[in-house]
Amino acid sequence: MFLNINDTKDFKVAMYIRLSKEDGDKQESESVTNQRNLILRYIKDNKLKLIDEYIDDGVSRHNL
């Protein structure tokens, strides 16, 4: 489900990507990579301005 935007020049967006449990222990899941690629294509196709990316890839930031 995508929003149809007519005038995108002032839209600033951020990506939020979430881990799929089925990807297991890979450093970055295929799900995250696929989601990023789909979102980036949508942002480019709609001439949006990406300002940030948030990823929940199952890694607790407290353990880093």
C-alpha cells in the first residue's frame, strides 16, 4: 500500500526497516536488504528526500 503523491519537492522521509525472524543469524538479514531496496526505489521514483534510516535487525544496541 503506497501513497500517491503529486508534488514531492517538500517531502522528507525516513526509512524504518524491521527484521524478519526467518533470516536467522545473518549479519544483516535478507529481509532488511530487500526492504531497503524496495523503499529506496520508491523514494527515488517519487523524488522524495531521505533524511534518515532506522533498522531493527534483532541486535540490541545495549550489547554493542
